[in-house]
Amino acid sequence: MLVDDIIKKKELKDLNKEFVSNELREYLKRNKIEEIPNEKSAKYKKIVKDIRKKFREIYGVYKTRYSGDVAEFISSMRDFKSFKENSNEILKAHTSTLERRPYYEEIYSKLFDGETSIIDLGCGLNPFSIPCMPRIKKYFAADFNISEIHLLNDYFKIASKYYPGFEGFAEVIDLRKLEFKLPHMEMCFLFKILDVIEKKGHKHAERLIEKIPANKIIVSFPTKTLSQKKMNYPRRKWIELMAQRLGYKMESFEAKNEIFYTLKKPEF
């Protein structure tokens, strides 16, 4: 009942219920609430309000006022031309992909070095940039939005028609837990997600990076605040120190409102 009330809002309706339940359990534990209050009480309403606020911070901030129907764009991909054009159109629906949209090919030219398999964690709509990538064979995408995961699996089926040998699959994963298993791939994207899943410290982010079964990991961060002001210190010193401590080779570069770190593990 409480979980259903939390996701009643239109912008949160596609959240995975297990994901919401996990957040609810942590909230109750953190606030030492042993029993769910009566649904008409002020305490109950505060729980709903607080958790909705948390998910808006995580999820809602990436939405744009895009009026197009992503599912309709996918279903109308009837040839390679419309596949490319509609993929490009869908990138307008999230703020991060909208920002990257004019620069994707430039970004990927710096990130790829012959890799053909990708893990994309906290992917959002980034997989719709496949036409901008060098030819890839395998793509595993993960996010916590159920409807977008369904759309991505539909999209991957269509992509396999135009890229012989391509395999793509997507599933719901809560990156705040480390209980999931990932397929072995050559490269992993963590675009603008680490700041979202961990607000204090970087221990969880480091454990996540170490857990990823890929030799090359690309981590990105915004270089502007949510109010679109340029950050005074856009570089993330902690990840540079982490790379040095773990013996990872590291390179970085900036694109539009985003800084990218390429981490290469010494042995894998």
C-alpha cells in the first residue's frame, strides 16, 4: 500500500517496486520507524513525501519537457534510415543525452579503441546513441526505470536487424546494492550516475568500480550544477586518487558540461 502511494505520481509510476521497497526499508530503519503509520496520519504522509523527494532527485531531474512518444519512435523504425533518425530524436528526452547529442561521435571517438562489447550502468536513454558508436557486438544496459528497460529491449531487437551479430539486453538493477551479477564485457559506461547513487563519501562507488567485470571503465560527471552554474571544481579528485591507489591507468577529457574519466584496470 505504502509503495503504491509513493509511485502514484505520474513522474514516478515507472519505478521498479522492489527498488522503491528497498528505499522505504532504509528510510524506516534510518528514522527508527518500526511500524507503518496509519495512511491518514501526518507521519504516513511525511514518509510518502520524503521518499518521493528522494526519487525526484535521483530520477526526475534527468527528464526534459520532451513531447515525443519514445515507444512510437521505436515502433516506426522500419528501415535503417528511420532507425538512425528516430534514435537521434529519442536522445532529446533526457537532459544528459540531449546535451551529448551534438557531440556523441566526438566523445565516442575518444572513448573507443576497438572495443565491441559494453556494460552501461544507470544507462537512461544512452543506448539510443548506438548509431553514433563504432560497430559493437554486445550491449548490456541497466537502469531502475521499468518502462525504459522494456523500451530498450524492444530497441535492441530492432538494432540486431541492422547490425549483423549484434546482441543487446537490458534489465532493472539497483546500483546502490552490490548484489547483482554482470556479464563480462570489454568496456563499461558509468555516465553521470555515481553522484546520484552516493551522496556522502565514495566507498560504495569504489566497490562498484572494482566489481565491474570489464577492463576499461568510463566514468563521467557533470561540470555544472542543477541550476546550470559552472562548478568551481569540476574535476573529481577522489577518483583520480582512487585510480592511483588501485594502480589503474587514467585519462580524462571534458565535453559539453561533462567530464569523462577513462580507467583501465591493471589485470583482468
